Amino acid sequence: MTILDLPHAAVSPPIVTPFDADADAAVADIDTDALASHVDALVAAGIDGMVPCGTTGEFASLDDDERRTVVETVVDAADGRVPVIAGAADTSVSRVRSHLSAAAAAGADAGLVTLPYYHGSTSPNGQRAFVEAVAEDAPLPIVLYDIPATVGESVDVDVLADAAARESVVGVKDTTGDLTGLEAKIRETPDSFAVFQGVDAQLYPSASLGVDGGIHALSQVIPEVFVALGEAIREGDDDRALALHRRAVAPLFDRCAAHGFAPATKVAAAHRGFIPDPAVRPPLTLPEADAREAIRADVDAALDAV
């Protein structure tokens, strides 16, 4: 993992995009001050990297100018202290490459790229053609993002192995929830190719398979827990790692998964004081009041496990 300069068992959040609390979120400006403050607090807490414009960052609800603003704000706030992997997902090669170029100009260290959503590939060769076109002379190193729940298909393992042979493709975030498939990704790619777990509650179970770390929404809510979990994994303290997984990560993950990770994560982050307001853009909606209170209670319980 020398390309991204991350330690083993590194944890990075797909950071939320705060909106101005004084306006309707559908049209509200991005609260860049809140975003920068959130980045600074997470870096101070020991988080290893930043991932703006990911799924939890509501990238699909941002226009191109807003996406650039988010990446620029995160890069400036990180100030070289941790690497920034900027989300660059879109439905066409040209638009993905445009996002990568904008992220490179902002100073990001890598780009996070899904397969095209809406149009699925007609065969693995379609995936291969897309990845090759995006990766050719790419302005940034690329981390592929395997998230079939939103894209409609998983990255073919042979396509991934071919991509991993390219200098410009340096890793993959696996949000399939399929540990057997995850193990195949690790087995079929070089040791220098970074494999990140994308499901928060599977970081600990994946450690024994050899993942390099995780990109996890809840690490921006309970960074103390994820920093401690990463340390326990690196030090081989399985009892400590298992306790943090069972008492903190898994229960909060289950709670938040029921309400969508952008809304639930924003509720939890606002509870911690990391952002001033949990507003989300439509079609996302915030959980009902009783669910919000349950999320807050689970955050408090998770912190008690550290």
C-alpha cells in the first residue's frame, strides 16, 4: 500500500457533505466550513484518509461544481496530513475522466471509480473496456469501487485482475458484502494492490482474509472506535478487535443500515457535534424521530466500548 501511503488496517471515511442548515437542503449551498471542520476533527482523531464524493457523501445529488467544491475543501482541510481519495463515479468514460482531472487539479491523491450505473455492461468485456478507457493515461491513481447494490453488477474478478496489472489502477473498495468474492479479489491481485473492505461490520471479519483496510461511513461518527480497531488488528490483539466489533461497530452498523447510510451517518455525526445539521437532499430523507433517537443511543453505546 505504498502508493497511497496508508498503514495496514487503515480506515478512511466516505465523508458526508453538510448543507447550509438555513435553507432547503434540495437547493442549499454546501457548508464548506462545516466540512473542513469535520475533516480536521477526524484527522486529529487519528483517521487515516479521506474519501469525499462517495456514496455517503451524496455525490449523486451534487452538480459538477459542487463536487469540485467538496473535493477542494477536503484536500485543503486535510492539508497533506492524510491522503484523499476523491469520488469520480459517473455513467460515461468522458465524465469519469473529467471528475478525475478535476480531483487531480484540486490535489487529491487518487480517484474512486465505480462501474457505470443505469447502463449495465452486457458482458465482462464491457466492464473491461470501460475500466481500460478510464485508466488509460489517467491523471490520478484509480481505486475501483465494487458496489453492486447501486451499480447493478459486481466487478468481474478477471476484469479486476487485469486492471490490477495496470500502473494506474492501485486498489479496490469492496462493498459487495460477499466475503468469498472478497477473498478472490485478494487472491487474484498483487500484494501491492490495495483491497479495502467497504462494509463497516465486515472490517474485523475481513482482517483474517488479508484486506488492507476499510472505507467506512461510521468511522466519521465513532473515529475513536475505528482507530482502536485498526490498532488492534495491526497489533494482533484479536480479543480487543472482536470486542470492538461486537460491542460497537456491528450494532451501530445494523441500526444505520436500516435507514440508509447518508441520512443515518449525518444524524450520528450531528449528534457528535461533527456537523451542525443532518440535512440530506431528496430523494433521501431523514429517519423518523424515534429512529434518530435510537441512532444517537447506539452511538453513545459504541463510544462506551472504547
